[in-house]
Amino acid sequence: MKRILTITFLNFFVSGGITLIVPLLLLEREIDLIEISLVLSVLPLVFFIVRLILAAFADFKGWQRLYLLINWPATFFSTLIYAIANSTSLFLFGKMIEAIKESSYWGVNRTAIFSLFPKTKEKEATRNSAVLALATATGSAVAGIGISYFGFSVAISLFLFASIIIGIPAALLFRIPKKPEHKTCKVKDLLNPGNRGRMFWFVSLILMFFSIARYPLLYLILPVFMVQELGYSYITIGLIYMFYNLFSSTVTFTALRTSLNAKRAIFQSSLALIATFFISNFLGIFPVLVLLLAMAEGLSMGFFETIIAKATKNSACVSVDIGMLHIPMRLSEFFSILYAGLLAESIGYMPVFLLSGAFYSIFSFSSWYFLKKEKNS
């Protein structure tokens, strides 16, 4: 598990920094919000297609290869492209390579955890998500400080160096032999929707609501809002993102032993609704409201990872099934980035924030309902 967690940390240290740097760099070059939205929306669109292809490869050939042969070089090359990008088209190309990087990680990461820790897979996957948030926090802080003191070029170079190091734990994972599974994945099982029940697709819908609650908010709206409406410096934005992810990670860790019940769903929904209702009007307490959002996300990760594990527990093609679960989620990310940018540009930020809170609530109660049905079945 240490090798997987090391890859997770390095991956999302780079992702956390680059996610913050790219929209800020485009703003610095006076690119408008709608065009920035178009650049960012490419990643989830490419992601879900590539992920399914790589997931099928993993189910037949083993998950270890993807870390070393695809994730590592794609992380390096996508970061390199951002380092030299001097046009919107190059940033678009960088996002496409970054999508391959993300696909090669997520296409197999849960498969690796489920394979290595079948009895505790829900908790190990949730723990991995907490490390992910911690890494993102660190990357965000380094990005903000790096941009403020040394400029965009030096900041990106730091993440370029980190992307090279991923090859070390990836190579160590490559040496682990593939374990024989109790069920064999067959070609006819891969993309046949009939092999998956109604509750499988219900979980897919639940994941979509989680994604559109947080994706446009974190990857577009919050950094742009802090620049345009609050006038925050890059170092302040980086530190806020650091504390957001650090707090989310801490909550995820501490909530591992708590029940995924109705009270928890109500509590995390209330946090999200309060934060998103006040965030665009009470600017003096903006950092506090961001931390409330982080707490809501941290609590949500237990639901998120558990419903995925439950939905794929009898799967013969685990990597592909996890990828299939995420198709509506990734498509919605593409459209949510576009609608969020358009809404914010045309009628302001408030509607985007309110929609985010509403989607968090739908995700929370739908997850609780699914787990309740699963327990009683």
C-alpha cells in the first residue's frame, strides 16, 4: 500500500499545483473566462474515453504496467507542455495529455487497492483519497508560493521535477506479480450494459452529482472568484487551496471509523448548503466558508468510495466497471465547466455556488439511500 500511496501523493502533488497554475496563468495572459472554461473542459471529455480503454487493458494484462508505462511519462509530458505553452492551443494539448495521465491513474488505482486489500478495500480506498487531498494541499501551497516569489516558469519546473520521481514507486509496483482473480474478465463482459443491474447505474448517477457539486467549483470558479472578486494574491490563493485540501484530508482520515448513516448525510449536506449560500455575499468570512466546503467534501469521501466498492463487489471486470460507473460523472464535468463559466460570466457567481450546494445534498442522501438498500438486500 505504501507504493500506491507514494504514487498517489506524487501524482496529486503535481495535479494540485498544475490545477491551480493553469487557470491563473491563462488569467494572467488576459484570456476570458469562457475560453478558460473551454480549455479546462477538454480534460474530463478525453478522460472518460481513454480511461475505459486503459481499464480494459488492465483487466486483461494487469494494472501494474499502466503506472509505469503510461502514468509516469504522461505526467512528465503534460507538465512539460504547460512549461513551454505560449498559446491556447498548446494549453488544450496539454490538457489532453493530462487527461491520459489522470486516466492511467484512475483506470487502475482502485483495482490495485481492491486486488491487494480485498477485505478492507473500502477503508483503504478512502485512506488513499485522504492522501490524495493531502498531496493536493501541498501542491497548491507550493504553486501559490512558487508563482508569487519566483514566477510561473519556476513554479511549473518544480512540478516537472516531481513528475520524474513518480517513476521510482511505479517501477517498484511493476515488479509485483499479477494475482489470479476468482472471476475472469471476458470480452463479452466488457461493454455489455445488460450485465449490470439498476443499482449499478443508480450509483453512476450518484457519482455524477458529487462531481458537478465540486468539479467546476474547485477547478474554475473558486480560483477565478478569488482573483476577480476578492483581489487575492497568488500566494493567498495557494494557501487557501492548501488549507482546503489539508482540512478535507484530515476530515477524511478522522471520519474513517464513523458510520455512513442519515445523520452524517444531513450534517455534510448542511455544511455544503450553508457555505455555498453565504460564500459570494459574506466576503469577510470567505476562508471560513471554504473550510466548511472542505469539511463537507472530507465527509463525502467515505460515501463516495464505499458506494463504488459496493457497486463493483461481484464484478469480473473491475477496472472497466469502475470506469463505466464514472462515464456520466466525466461527461457532466465537461458540461459543468462550460455552464459554470457561462453562468458566472453572464449573471454572476451566486447561482453556481447555490447549485453546488444543492448537488452536494443530492449526492449525500442518494448515497445513504443506496447503502441502506444494499444492507437490506
